[in-house]
Amino acid sequence: MIETVAVTRYVTPLREGGSLPGLVEGDDLGTYVCKFRGAGQGVRVLVAEVIVSGLAIRLGLRTPRLVALDLDPAIARYEADEEVQDLLNASPGLNLGIDFLPGAFGFEGEATTSADTAARVLWLDAFTANVDRTWRNPNLLLWHDDLWVIDHGASLYFHHGWSGGVGDAGRFAGQAWDVSDHVFGGHVPGLPAADAVIDLTEADLEAVVAEVPDAWLEAVPATETPAALRAAYVSFLAARLATRAWLPGASAA
């Protein structure tokens, strides 16, 4: 699983995001963007972040290092902002930490992005059904002249429908994905070449799912253990990987 780091100080809220992430310091002397388990979106957003980040790395994309941030709510007593206090008090235990990239710039254009990289980002978002990489909100950073993909929580929509039990993996496998609003939508012609060299396996899927902390795997009816939930995630992802019905410009396998 991802490394666990204890939070030593809450620095400041980052109000760009709707879930009010915050900048924190850890006992490893690192600085992290913390996404809180007590935020309104819930822990499944954190699960998606870990899984899709792991997939991005396996596709040769840059994405910040992730850790599990162990938060003692006692830190809240030093915060004057009541909204921050409430969020800290609602988030004891493990939260998600994203390595802070100091001096990174927001993505504003494609001039410095290779066609291959853009196609890989597009492939990743299509595979994971990410709906949150538009020109309004690219979720891309430029750091040391390299492109970094961030904020994967809007991916893997299927697990938000598991309140009544794990559903049908086949439905997700064949679900089309809308490319029309994607920041790299113009790179659809490059997808076949990217797809031809991407070599994800079921072992890769098992490895990225294994990085999710047990504490974030919320039990659902008939799938109540972390091991069973991991198997469900792998099943859904493997089913989608086995077809290309979701790939823009491609026909179903």
C-alpha cells in the first residue's frame, strides 16, 4: 500500500477545489496537498485517486507521489477557520496526500505537450471514464517543463453506484466515453498508435488496486471485506480493458 505519513501541521486551505483540500506538512518533512476523507465527496474519490495515479505511472505519465496522511484531529484546535476545523474533525485517520510541486504552473496550451503524451492522457481518461479534464478545469500542471496529470477523483464513476452492492462489470466495460469536452480531444487520431503500445495487464490492475489503504474500502452488500472490494475493482477494470468500446474513434472489440 502507499506509504503512511503523519500530519504535523496544517498550513493553509486551497480554496480552488470544491472539497477544500489543504496544504499540510508531514513528519517526513514533506509538504502535501491533503484531500480529506471527511469532505463531501467521500473516500471513494480517494480510492479513484490512488488507482488512476498508479495507472498513469504505468502509462509513462508523470503524476505526483501519493501518501496516506495520518491525521490527528487535535490539530484542529489551532485553526481559527470554523470550516477548516469541521473538516479536520471529520477526517481522523488516513487521508490522501499528494506531493506538492512548488512553482508548478497551470496548463494553458498544448504547445509544449508531445502528441504521444497527449494521446496517453486521453487514453487514460477514456479507460477510467474521467469526466474532469476539460479546458475549464484541465487538471494538468507544468513543472520543470514537463506535463503532470493530477486530480483523478472524478474517474471510476461506477463505484458511486455500489450502495446496493457491486453492479455489473460488463456495463462499465462497454460504456462509451464522451471526448467532446476533453482538453486533448483533438488527439483522437493518435489514439490507435497509443493503444498499440500500451501494455496494461491484469497484474498491473491488481498492483494499483493493492495500493489503496484498507480504511478507504467501504463495505457494500455481499462484498464486505477489503479483499472482496479489491477483487471487484480489478474485475471492473479488467472487463473494460478487454474491450475497446470506450475508446473514441474505435469500434467495439
